[in-house]
Amino acid sequence: MDTLGKTITCLAAIAWKTNSSLSLEEVQVEPPKAGEVRIKMISTGICGSDDHAIKGIIPLKYPFIPGHEGAGLVESIGEGVSSVKPGDKVLTLIVPQCRECSACLNPKGNFCEKQDILPSSGLMLDGTSRFTCKGEKIYHSFRTSTFSEYTVVPEISVVKIDAAAPMDKICVISCEVPTGYGAAVHSAKVTPGSTCVVFGLGGIGSAIVMGCKASGASRIIGVDINEEKFPRARALGVTDCLNPSNLKKPVQEAVKEMTGTGVDFAFEAIGLAETMVAAWDSCHVSHGVCIITGVSPPNSKFSLSAQTVSTGRTLKGVCLGDYKTKDCFPQLVTAYLQNKINIDPLITHQLPFDQLHKAFKLYHAGKTIRCVLLF
């Protein structure tokens, strides 16, 4: 079917209003404009950020098509696009890399100023949408919207990857792997023999555990209120599991008792103020490093004891493992193909895209590390 330059009608999931069940609909996807790329999606993961968006915890404009952790094939390109061509295997990038803004030009950090997360416009860079359904404009989410058989993204939000990449799995390198594994190995730079605690043993927390283990941590404490996650977490490298609900003391006190001094590295992968404070309090007061990867609801704040801040601990927020996305994600794909990192244990379920609702039930029940939807 010749789709070049034409509007494509395809299946997509739409969040029509806050906290509603996603609706599978026929949508129209316009051709890419200048500087844009239209992608035929092959796989997309269900990430906590998508669930946060659907629930309104991350404020987006309704109705919108969720999804950001995606892998696909370039279907067509707009005028001026030079980094990808039709047929290329690509990953979508929730955080783009424009290579022009102050964030991109600084060697540290990666939160490109052209991102559409905080805040979200729900529109392409020219201020318009490429999606319609039943005659109504549908907003984009994070300029990726991977819960659709076809999507349109800015060129800065897509990157070509190795042609040998297995497209049914590689989508997790678009978010879960850099966010979790990268937080440990690239942002925190976990050291051999160190002690770590990970708050939240979902998809991102599980990837953090893998990163801590790969870095040679001697002890990894996993914290979660769902004990069904513990056997899986132990298989990935967790040495001790804690359920805060079963403790008669704050979890940070339990962690300090277990380690004697507090951990060298603490990771928060939930997005709650109380667990951020608990992660901070779990750190060694002199050299502990506290890494926050969880995304919080708007206007939420957390407070720390001012006196304890001056002792030497480090508090750091991390997005996508601090990787410059266009530069680094293809390198992560190559590292996987060369067996230097193993993403396979992170993918516990694969389902057809039209079984989206079943996939979200598994996610909400804590039954998955990552469920990948296949188109």
C-alpha cells in the first residue's frame, strides 16, 4: 500500500478523559511535515509514566494517545530530515536531543529544552497535531504517542538503531533501560563492593537492580509493598527484601540497622515524596548518594532536615540515566547486541496491541516487570 504523503487510518489507544479506561479507536495520522518522521510502530512498552499520564498525575491535554517507549520502522520523512530514511529501524525518544539548546550543549544532563513533558503542550513543535479521531483533534503525549500503529514525531525525537536489533524487545532501550540501568551505571556510577537500596521494584526499579549488580554492588536492598515482586527481584540481584507495611519502624531506620551506617547508593523509583525522603535518610551521612528517578505529581514537595544536608550526602535527580538520547541510545542497542548488557529479564510479558487492557491489568496488579505490546 502506497502511503507516502497520504493520511493513514490505523488503530490507536486514546485517553478521552482523566482516569478513564483507554479506548481503541480508528485514528487518522497525517503525513510528516518539515523536520518530522512518520513511524510504523512494531513494539511499545507500558511504562509507569504512561499510567501516570492516563491518571492525570502527569498533566496532559485530553484526548491524547499515550505511549513513549517505542521501536518501529520509518515509513516516511518530512522535508529536511537527514538522520533517518524510510525503512530504518528506530527508537522514539521521550526526551529529544536538539543539539542546540543550553541543556544539549552542556556535557552534563540531557533534559532538552524542546521536550514536551514538563509542561506538556500535546502538540508538535509547530503547535499543531497530526492525529484526528471522529473529526476531533487528538493530542500527542510527549511528542511520541507510541500506542498507535503509526505515529509522527519530530526528527529530534527519533534515532536510528542497528539493523540487527530485535524489534519485539528493543523498545525498552527507549526508556526502561536507560532510566533504570543507566541511573546505576551512568548517573550514580555504583562502585564494586558498595551497598545499595532501591525503593520500588517495578520496571524501572528492576532495571536499577540490574545496573547495581552489573556494577559489582555487594548488597542490594529492595523495598516494595508488593511482596509478589520479591522472588523476581532476587533473581535480578536483590539480596534483601523489605516491605515497609510489615515494619514496626520507618524503612530508612531498618535500612540503617541492616547496613550499620546507611547505604552508599539509594535509588527512588516510585515518585512519592515520602519515599524520596526515605531514600535520602537511608544514605550514609558522609558519602551517600541519593538518586531520584520517580516522577511526582504536580505541586508535590518534600522536605529534608536542613541540618543533615551539610554532612556530605548527595541528592540528584536523574532523567533517562543522564544519557544524551540521540548520541547514546544506539550505543546501548549495540551493547545489547554484543551481549554487554542483557535486557531480556526485564521483559516478562509480550501481548498483541489489541490486548492493551489485559496488559494494563497485569501492570496494575504488579505481575509484570515490563509488558511489551506488539503491533
